[in-house]
Amino acid sequence: MLDLFADTPPWQEPLAPGATILRRRALANADILMAGIRDVSAQSPFRQMVTPGGYTMSVAMTNCGSVGWATDIHGYVYARLDPQTGRNWPEMPAAFLALAQACAQEAGYEHFQPDACLINRYAPGAKLSLHQDKDEKTLQAPIVSVSLGLPAVFQFGGLKRNDPLQRVLLEHGDVVVWGGESRLFYHGIQPLKEGHHPTTDAFRYNLTFRHT
């Protein structure tokens, strides 16, 4: 496991054209990020959404920002209101925004202005099937994805679902940024294995920043 290198400074690993892994980049921010997750989920609780096909997702989700991503039997949507509470999604914590913008810049994407942060909570066995992030009105901005807690295997493919997959281990504090040529590449998370992490207990959390 890459935690063998936990004491080394953050470093970058190329993943694909336009895609980079910033190893351990969020490690120093982990405590404040987790505090932000607790604040957000106290206002808009985690929930397992139902896809248009009637499938209940194994990953629990919530959002923060001026809009949030949601799904139901009618489709996928970015909306200002949380459909569960009827209130605005919580504001994006300043620490979230600062990290997302810094990571985007370090990966070569200037002036990133995320207006949505999807927060995923993985319990053991939870997964995210291969998909493209294509619900945004503009695809010019990158995706910034922050991993916290238990390690997970990230799958990163190509523009077609059946393109060959790279499988890389993402651990606590790792950040993946992708855009440009790889903005619409298929990606997913393999089922999370059981474990315990001192910061997140039995869970993995993922913050996905987008400009919608």
C-alpha cells in the first residue's frame, strides 16, 4: 500500500493526457475537510439515491455548493434545492474551494471555479460503476476528486465503456484531476474492502468538485 510513503511530500503521477494524480496532496487538509463533511451532512444528510433505472446506489451521497447533483427515476439533474430537505444545498466550505482550486492549478488548469461538490460516502462493498461525468453544461473545466479514508481501487478508462482500464490505488489524501482530452473518460470505483482508518473509521469519503 502507498501508505508506506505517507511521510514523503506530495508528488504527482501522470494518469492520462490531461489527467494527473496528486499523491497525498490533501493529507494536511484532512481534518478540516472531515469537519466540513460533518457540517454539510448535518444540514443535508447522506442518502442513497435511486437511478432512473430504479437501481439504489450503494454509495451514500450529499452535496454542497450553489447547486447539487441528484438522481431519481426521472433522470440526473443539478439543482439549487436539496430534494430531501427542500432547502438550498449547504454552502461550499472555504477550505473545500481553496483546495480544489489549488489542485486544479497544480494539474495545469487555471481559474477553476467549482460551483458544486458531490460528497460520496463508501461503506464496505460500496462501489461506483463505470460512468462519464457529462451532466455539466460545459465540459471545459476539469474534475477534481479528493479521496479520504480507506483505500479504494480507481478505474480509469477511455471515451468508450469497453476501452482498456487502468486500475490505481487511491489512498487517504490523494487527489485526481482530469480534464482536456480525458474529461469524458469512463471511470469508477471497485467495491470497497473492509478496514479501519483512524480518520474515517470504516468508510471512504470522496469529494468531487465540478463547474456545472
